[in-house]
Amino acid sequence: MKEINTTDQRRLMLVDDDPNLILLVKDYLEFRGYQVTTAENGREALEKLENEIPELIICDVMMPEMDGYTLVQHIRENPATEWVPVLFLSAKGQSQDRVKGLNTGADVYIVKPFEPEELVAQVESSLKQASRLIKHQNSGIVSNGPKIKVRRNVELTPTELKVVQLVAQGMANRDIAQLMEVSQRTIESHVSNMLGKTGLHNRTELARWAIESKKA
């Protein structure tokens, strides 16, 4: 498995109703090598998440139509997105505000105004932490616990079997798509189909099942 550069066009989503902040942060992140999708509020972000799931979401807290708290709740309730790290950006810097943001489901809480370098450092740290967690959950350490349960008589197509083997190696959908020379949307569809067949909830459970059932 090839070594992947942490900023090699990794996909982020930036959600904020301030067009000036969107412009500045997007330009800065793209300059650092990230691919950035933007949304003006939580509702627009959810619509975009139906078509493409980023590797990390940077989100304002106070927004019209749907605020950051509600957006994160939706993200955590959806098996397809619950694993995605979320960084909150907020002008509200009191201790109780930070606690509420983290308890809601955000992984990091950054107070505005902030230094761009601080944001990039938090982004890189969160991506590395997510990668380590996936590798740990795919390791034999986790497999020592109770075996994961799936529906009976699960049959995978040859393509799905190849995809789940790569998922079990800790590869992101984007990298699997590049390796198999198909679109990322195609890989996401295969993963979704396998979750439906097995009754599992997320990629981590799918990877663990593949390892325990010796499919990977």
C-alpha cells in the first residue's frame, strides 16, 4: 500500500455563512493542497453530503436555516458520515460554548478570530488521528473482542470483494477509486450496497467483518 501524502488533494468541506471567511479560508486551504467544497449553511451542507463525503468538515456554529449543532447531529446519526471529523469555528469562546460544541459531536472547537496556521494544524492533526483510529480498529486488537454479527448468507460480487479488501487495509474511498480506476461515487455506492447486505453501520464495522470472516 502506497504512502499517501496528508495533503495530497484530501477533500474538505467548509460550511459558513460569511462569504469573506469562506473565500479566505478556502484559498488558504487550497494553497496548502486541499480540495475544498463549500456550503453556506447546514442544510446546504447536508444536500452536498448526499453526493460526496469529505474526509473532514469545518463548520461555523451560528448559521441561518440550520446551525452547526444541528448539522453535526445529522452527521453523527448517519452511518455514512458518522466517522467524519468535524471542526467547529465559532465567535463564541466561553467555556460552556466549547463544552456544548464538543458534547454535540464536534472533534475540535476553534474560536474566531484564528490564525490560518492554527486551522491547518488542527485539520492535519484530525486527519492523522482519524487515520490512526481506522488502522487501530482494523487491527487484530479489535478482533479479539466479540465477533461482529451480520446478516446470514451475505454474498458479495467480485468487485465488492475487492473494495472491502481495500477498505480493510484502511484505504479511503478516494484512493480505492484511483486504484480501481473508477469514480469515487462508484466506490461509495459499492460500500453502501455492502452495508445494506450485511446490516452493518459504517466502514469500520465493514472492515472488521471482512478481517474476521477472512475476506480480507
